[in-house]
Amino acid sequence: ERICPFCRHPAPEPKSKEEQDRNIMKRVNANDPAAMNQMSFRRHKEGGYDDAVRYAKKAAELGDAGAHFNLSVFIYEGNGVEKDGKKRVYHLEQAA
């Protein structure tokens, strides 16, 4: 059983991927950087590289270290963003 990290009550299991996406998007719309990074990872996994980069950039601007790391990976792979060694190192340093 999953426990909510905030209220310590049992967390309901999302019924479907669509419901999960809706819940994440609510958090994204509230400027939650962790949710933006999570959405970035999902979009990248699905092949939506432009959206993945957009979500990761916004999360990184809000201070999410994981988003900085993901951006460094996107830059390394050249998916949705131009390969650039200096930017990659910058995002790796910010993630550290």
C-alpha cells in the first residue's frame, strides 16, 4: 500500500494512465517543478522530445536538480535540442 508523503494516509492508486497524466498536469499547472520533470521524462520516453525539453527547461528554471540532469542527457543525445558541450556541462553542474 502506498502512503502519501505529505499526509501519511493511504494514497489512492490512479485508475489509468490518462488519470495519472491528468493528476500530473494539475501539478504542472500549479508550477510544481517535480511534476514538470516527471512529465518531461514521460514525454521523452514516448518520443515527444520537444515537449520533454520544454517541461525540463521550465522545471530547471524553478530549481529542480533532476531536470538539469535530464536536460544534460537530452543535450548529449541531441533529442529535441542541439548538441552543445558547454550547455551539457552547465546542466550537469547545476544537477550536482
